[in-house]
Amino acid sequence: MKTASRIVGTASFLEEFFVQDCPLYGAERRGAPMVAFTRLSKEPIFERGIITSPDINMIADETLLGDKSANVFQGTWEGTITIVNTHYPASHVRNVYGVVGEIVTLDITEIALNVIGESVLSSTAAAVVCKLTGMITESSLEKAVIKELSSINLKKELIEKNLQAALTCFDRIPETHPHYFEPIKEDKMDEIVKLEYADPRIGTPSVYAKGNTRLKKTGNWRLFRPVIDHEKCSRCRTCFVYCPHSCISIDEGDYPQIDYENCKGCLTCFYECPKKVISKDHEVRAW
Amino acid sequence: MVKEMLTGNYAAAWGARLSEVDYVPAFPITPQTEIIETLSQWINDGEMNAKFTNMDSEHSMITAAGTAAATGARVFSATSSQGLLYGYEMLYNVTGWRVPLVLVNVSRGLSAPITLEPDHNDILSTRDSGFIQIHAETCQEVLDTILMAYRIAEDERVLLPVLINMDGFYLSFTREPVEIPCKDAVSRFLPEYNPKHAFFKASKPMSQGVAVLGGSAYSYFKYQMHLASLNVLTVHDEVAGEFKRIFGRSYSATEAFKIDDAEYVIIMSNSFTIKGKAAVNKFREKGLKAGLLRLRLIRPFPSTELKAFLRGKKAVAVIDQNISPGSGGILFKDVTTALYHDPDRPERILSFIGGLGGKDIGHAEFKHIVEEMEKSIETGIVPETQLLYTKNDLEHINNLLNIAGNPLEGLEN
């Protein structure tokens, strides 16, 4: 997403806007939610850091829609265009999540898998956002994809494929919605409060709740679901031994069973299975 | 000259590259790592003719930087937060050696609790070390200040190292259009470093940074550092003048924003200043005469300039993005000290603490500051230092505390 925000940034820069782009992340690990921002303006930008009321909100990972800690609709307002990477129609997302403002959906993962062969979303996500701004031309998007992907030393063939995927997405997104041009509403007024001294057990950074790591299910990180063909499984336990997250257990019949609530889809079992009886299914309904 | 989308980190690397530094001792730390990664890549690719050494810690890194500078090499390095503190002991040594290197600090709140986002307790903890300190607001300013910093540090009237501060994330990882000056222009501005005082020659033995026993010798050398630092007030303006002549961009020790007719002035530093400028614009739309001062040169502290800017103002509010527990904001003291003896000083000077660990300073905060200034003028009462913390912030921390588990039964969070 950092690269996506940079492609949008560079494309806007090429269109001679004032631009800022920045990513924000905490602990860096696979599957950790992260957010990146791009600001573009005809006037100098008198702001910095996170965007609190986005005009366009791109949700690249649909599994985050229901994740309270990710809170992907935070700050969206009537003027926001939300674009979700999903195969579901927009009306379904609106009904399930009660999204405020305009909503658009497009399965950019599918486009990336078909065209690039991998679920890398930087160019496709950027293309969708560029189109929704209504201010960035296809030619600037093209130049920006090439510039940004070259700067991370991607091979020429891969850049070509990314470009093709990006242009496909650019075409698939309808013309921008007029709401975008309405002025942003005044921030909801917050107020200053006075902090009082707290009991030191409250006022120090300590965690008392025990065993809560278990409550955080990691199954929705998965892009591919490993599926064991138990008919052909020889019960050799290789997958059980190799699973780095202890998500495979052995059942009473001595067969390996995958804990799909927590399997992150690393596919170590898929690669290690000596009989090749584990297949991988693309997760399209993660919620 | 080209304009590119650069992060603050990348802009810092360009500053070092254009300054044609000889030596980069390094140690990585988030959010500074991109600076030294970029430099090591350029040096490896032969785009930069310098020696790069990855050290075992910031303590060794600052030692290596200082000793290399003592031999007459032009030295650049960068660190952040815990790293700066880990090398802290050597900061006082290299200033005592009077060596003109440039060190970039990428601000990040200090542990504990550990965090990644910026405030200025890291950089301000070094304010008494003798380092010259310049705090930047934009990515362009990071690059430009590095070029200026070598000119200042290497000046015979100064010979002190310079620390340049940029905010983690808000500058370090934020890209914005930055003009990369061409090499010829930089060469005209910043000639090759040929020090008269520092050398390493077999025919000319010398000792640097020797031990002294007895307070009179110690006092003499320490006070020389103070005088050297004060000279920067003049040298900075000369260097900034020449920088403007060659590159067209202008930097002053203190940046004034809509200050001339302002009655209420907010004082800030670093990248959050832009939020203050936006607030000033909003207040002006509503007819309130607000203005802003950005403290750029922090050491030496430009007291005279500050006094002139604030003479006759109704009220001043200092927002410190740092906290000295048990005392309050650090820069508030410098500001009030500078103003105390001026007969025409502002009627009220208020102290606020905000943006700790990168907490946003939003419109509610600025509105509160202005209201407090007005109230203080009306009532004659000057409030104690206040933390800029909102109802939403309190709700947020209470949620987190609930998740963390409340050990006090029956106590509502």
C-alpha cells in the first residue's frame, strides 16, 4: 500500500499538483494492517501526517472490513468515495457495513492474479484511486507506475504486467462521482479535557488481562487456503511438523487437521507435503 | 536542478551526497534507517565517493564520526531517539573536541512506553551538549539545512558539530516535492573542506581533546564552546543570506508567519508547525489577529530576534512537543527567559504540551489555545502548563485500558 500511495503521489506530481504521500505502520509483519496516505491539492498543503476525513478511502484487504482494531471506515463522511477490493457488489458491502457516502467495488486481487500472476496490489490499487480522483490521466498513471516500480528494482517484464493490470483497473472504474467536489465538512468539534492523577496500576503501561493473544484469530490473513486431500494422505505428519504456527493437529484417526480460524496461509504445508496431496484454494469470501 | 518526490530521509541522504562528505559511520534505527541505507547504496554503486562503516552501536558511531572529523574529514551521520541516547556520552566529547560534523536526528518519542512516532524529548535532551541545533519543518528544509550546516560548523568562528532534527514519519517517511540543487551550485556554496586546525600528519604531531585537571582550564574551554555557539547567531544569518543568493530559498533563525499585525502568537517547532499555520489562517478568516513563530535555530537560542518579533503582542502560547516531568515544556523556559527583561514584552505567555508520541494537534487544540489566551488577557490569570488532550483521546485510552484489564475492581475507567 505504501507503493500504491506513492504511485498516486507521483501521478499527481506529474499532473503538477502539490503532493504529499506517506505510509504509517507499527510492528512490521506479514498480515499486519497498514495504512498509507496521499494528499493532492492545487494550493500549497497546510497539513501533514494522517488524513482524518478522506475524500477517497481505498480498502485493499476486505478481511479488514469487520476488524474493529483496523477500523477501516474511520473518518469517512458523506463526501467520501469508498472503494473496496472484493468480488461482492457495492450494494452488498453497503448493506452489511452501513457505509457512509459513495461506494465502489472491484476485485483487484483477481485482476492482479490474472494479469501479474501474483496478488501484488500496489499498481492496481493506485490505478483505481487515480481514476476516482477524476484529475489524473491514464498517461500520468502509466509514467508513475513505471517510475515507482523501477525505483524498487522490479524487472522490466514484471513492470509491464503491473502496467497492464493497472490500466485494466483504470478502465473498469466508472467516472468519478460529483460529490467529490463538494467542500469537506467542518471537523466534529472535540474538546480539551484535564487529565487527573490515576492509580499507578492504571497510569502505567501494563497489561493485566491474561491469555488474550488467543482471542485474536489470524485466519483472515490468508490469501490461499491449504486443503488436505485426506483420501490420499499417507499420515506421514510432515505438514504437522513443518507448520510454523502449530495450526495443524493430528485427529483420532491419525490424520492432520488444519485450524482454519488461525492458519495464516503461509503454505509451508503445501510446499512440504511429500505426496503433494495438499492443494491451495484462493480465498474469495474472507468475511 | 531537478524537483523530485522525496521523503525527508531521502532528502537527508541527498544533503550528505551533495555536501561530498568523506565518511559516514552508521547504525540503523527506525525511522532513520532509510538515510543510511540510501547512502550505503550510493557509495556501493560508486555514485558517492565516501567511506561507509556500519558500526556496532551509536556510541561507536558518534566516536568514529568525531575522531574522523578531528583528522579533517567531512563527516555525516544520522540516528534517532534511543540511538541518540545510546551515543549520548560521546555527544559531549565531540563538542569538546570542537569538530564540525553534521548529525541528523529523526525524532521519535523515548521509551518507555516504546513508540515509533515523533516528539522532541530525544533531540532536546542534547540541548546542553554544545551541538548547534536546527529543527526542520519540510523535506526541502532538511536537504537545504545540511548544506548550510557544514558551512556553519566548519566556520572558524564556530567549529562545533550540528544536529539537524526532522520528525519521524511526518518528514522521514513523507514524500513531497523537493528541489535537488545541482552540483555546481552546491560547490559554489560549500567549497571543499580544508581545515587549518585539524590534520593528521606524521611530521606534525599533536594531541586533541586532552584531559585537564583543575577547574580553571575546564571552565576556559567550556566557556569557549558557549562563545562559539553564540557566534552562530551571526554566522547562520550570513550563511542563510548566501544560500538565498545562490538557491533562492530563505531561512531565518526564527520563522515568522503572519506576525506583523498579530495580537496572539503561537510558538511551535518542527513539522507540526504547518498545522499551526493552517490554524492561524482559519482564525484570521474569522477576524482574529493570530500569528505564528517557528523556532528553527534552537541552539544557540535566538533571544534577541525572538524579543523583536514578540514586542507589544497581547499573548503568546508556546506549544512544546516534549515534556520535562515535574517542570513542564522545555522550550517555554527558553522563550520566557528571553522575554523577561524586555519592557514591552507580551502581556501573557502561556505554556502548552502537545503532540507527544506523534499525537495529532488538531483544530480543537488550537481553538482551546486561543480561547485560553483571550481568557488570560481578560482575567489576568495565567494558567499552569496544560496538556493538549481531548475527550476523544481520553475515550481511546480508556478503551485500551479496558482491553488491558483493570486490576482495580469496581473502578470505572
